[in-house]
Amino acid sequence: AGFYSVWLANLFGMDAMTLAAVAGGQTSRIEIGTAVVPTHSRHPLTMAQQALTTQAACGGRFTLGLGPSHKIVIENMLGLSYARPARHVEEYLRVVTDLTRKGKTSFEGELYRVNGSLKISCGSPPPVLIGALGPRMRRIAGAIADGTITWMTGRRTLAEQVIPGVRAAAREAGRPEPRIVAGIPVVLTNDPIGAREAANKTFSIYGTLPSYRAMLDAEGLAGPGDLAIAGDAAEIERAIRSYMDAGASDFHAAAFAHGADQKGSVLRTYELLGELARA
């Protein structure tokens, strides 16, 4: 209790937007967002249709987080092309936002040619955020999307690169102040060194994926565990506040397990985070 938002990953388990729609029917206040849904595996018209439907199911509390995923997933697993990911995202977003904001699109780009309309009553359109780590993606996040939701990106990189780039693009495009959601692994523990070692194992894949590896390198970190927030209540509160001071509008705490009582460590972390959210 106490949380203002919850963010659902869309990896290789349940579909995040379906879960969001179900959760929306069981809640009345909390924002429910995706962090993030891969773009390549769904046509943009289908994505917009599902996003609007989910927004209706959530009573206007849904936020669509999108991202291009990674070459290893799109090409090696799905058998699709990962060429020109930034161009793909830009065109994809133009179609999705046309449909969610205006209900129709007539778009002709280099990768997509889409003419269609949707009639879904959901009140207001769902905000759309993208994972914007590289310079061009930051411009897209500010100029077309409603901001960015990041992962494995440290305070300095956010403050010096990501946030200025997204905000500048929004200003140039005459868009509202963009939302900046910072996602970081967090655990409440009296063993921060061991917890960071555990985070390096749990999140090891992110140290090998080029986009996240670039963010870790920009922060001067060896691995994901070096970015994790691990410690007592005071340390966790201090670290979260430092992200807000860096310019983030929201903090997405991804609790992870550490210690003999794995489930208990996650529950204790979320209990603390709920208290901090209410403070």
C-alpha cells in the first residue's frame, strides 16, 4: 500500500498489457504501466488498439512503456530484422500516438505505411513513454512520446545526458515537460556487499546487452550490481532522493531478492518503499 504507480515488465512470461488490464479492474487509484513492451513483435495499430483497450480497463490509469528490445531477441529469437532501431521506433511511435491521441492515422514512412482508425472509448489517451538511452532515442522521447522510462541508467548519466536530451527535444517540438522514470534494482539489507554481488548475478544479462552496457560504461560501472541500491532504510531513501535531485520525475524501484529468506527480502523491501512513498 502507498504506491502511486506499478510497472510491469514484458519479458518471456505473462503479457504485461493483459496483466495491466486485469489489475486495473481490481484497483481504483494506482497508475499501472509497462516497462517495457517490445515494439517489433506487434504491429503499431495492434499496439495502439491494445493500449486503448487497457486504458479503458484501467479507468484512465494506464501508461504505455515501449522499447525496441535488443538484437539478440528480435533477430535471434523472433527472426525479424533489428536494422535501424531508432528509425523503427520513430515511425512506430508516430503511428501509435496518432491512433491513441487522434483515433486515426495516415502515415507513410520508410518502414511503415499505415492507414487506419480506432474507435475505443477510454476517456483520455494513455501516456506513451519509451526507453530512451541513445541520443536519437532521447530526441524521439521528447519530441513524440511523453517522456522516457529508463533501466540500468545511473544518476550522473541521467543528469548529464538523458534528461537534458529529452527535455530539449520536448521544448523544440513544443511538447509538455516530459516525464522521466528512472528504474533501478533495490533491496533492503544489512549485507550491501553481498547484495550487489547477488545483483550482478540476477541482472547479469544487462551487462552484456549493448544499450545497457553503454549506460553502465557512461556511469563508470563494471556491472549491474554496482548500480543497485542496497542497504538500510536510510541508505535507500538517500539514494532514491538523489535520483529525484538528478531530475527524475518518478522512481521505479525493482525489488530483488537477497539472503536466505528470498521472498521475505523482497516483501520487506516493498514494505519500506511503500512507507517512503507515503512519507
